[in-house]
Amino acid sequence: MNNFQDELTWDELKNNFIPKDKIGRFESLPKTMQFKFGRMYTGVVNYLIGDHKIIKDLFGDKNPNINGLEDEMDGAAFCENEGFNKKINNYLTLHTQGDQNAHYYYSDWGFKVDFLFIPTFLIGQTGAQADNAEAFSNQNKSFIKNILSHIDSKKTDWIKLGELKTPSERIYIGETDYAGSSYDEVEKTELSTHHKRFDIYGVVTDRDELLKVYNDQYDIYNYVSTNLLWKANDHLPNDKAFHGILLLGKSYLPRD
């Protein structure tokens, strides 16, 4: 998730934590919502997330210069320092440092997305990408429940990182681009949503508990390398880790 040269210190991050009694909207998970896993592969080094129509226009006739598109993607690179996210308006990019799979979790209420969670700490974790035990299955209810406990605002720390506008009420998740590729040639997922705006939060949780949730899924090898996790969170205390980023609809209301 982060550009390491722009990392905040732990003391700075703590200053950005949102008091739990000020969040309110995510304290109890709606019982009727369907939580689902999604998976995306990128053959480049970035994921592109944002408003469907605006991103489609970026790949289309309105922006035929491929270098111009790449410049725009770099201008919306996402970071855990909110000050560097000011350029984010209708889309953001997540740097993966290589070609790989990534997972995302989302709520489906009335066939539309209320929130989207991207476990960025899994980027670079080859065990989780392989998913030999098929842990990332919508039938793995216990896994989903445990994951959601590490997003819930009552048990984790949230940092406000920015805002994403989605005027078309459709979310695009996909690659940036190979030079010369058209919109239709790029691997992508499109999700309808209830919202025209999303708040973006970073979710910080207990490191050992997070490792246990993912590594208990398979008894042959770990889904998450403790060494890679430590390197990615070496500016945090040893008991903390960034789980990922949460896009939470601005008009979100808990539903029973």
C-alpha cells in the first residue's frame, strides 16, 4: 500500500487514528449482507481502482496518449500518508512491485457494493496468491468471519487516508495498462455500488492474530511469510500490522 520513502512514523500514525466512538458506521456488521471474495491478476505492476466511466474514458479516445495515461496513474499512487493522497479524485493506483494476484473482499447488498476491502498486506505473499487450500472461497464462512473481525472498528485502528468519488456508481478494479492496450483488452472487474463517494481508511490490527487468521487455513505451508510481513511493517510496533485499505460508502447505513 505504501511508498516506503513516504512512510509515517508510528507516533505520526497514532495521531491520525480515528477515535472509535467517532466512526460509528461500521461497529456492527449487517446480518443480511453477503460478504464475497474477489480476485484479480495484474500482468503489470499496478492495480487501478476507481470510477468505472472515468477510467474507461482514460483508456479511450479522450486520452489516446499512453504516456499521458501512465503519468496520470503515477499521480494517483496511493500511500498511507494522507497528505500524499490529495491527487486522488476518481481513481487510485496500488503498486504491487511485480506481476501477481491480489484479493479483495466486498459486501453485496441488493447486488450492489456497500464497502470494499483490499488486504494489501497480502501483496507479495506467494502463499496467499497460490491459495492451494482454496481459503478465499465464498463458502469459507469461518474465514470470512475472522477476517471481518480484523476490519471491525471496535477491534482495529482506522486511519483516514482520503476520499474516492464514483459518480457513475460503478467501481472498476483492474490493471493499469500495457502500452497500446485498449480498455476491452485489460483484465478487470466492475462492481455496481450504492454510493457516489467513498471514504478511504487504512486498517491497522494485531499482527500475531492477523497471521493466525490467514496461516491457519493451510497445514502444509503458510499463506503469509512472517519475514515479508515484518519488512512491510518495520515502521510499526512488533504487535501491529496494516491489514489493508477499506473503501466505505459515504452514505453507508448499517442494515439489519
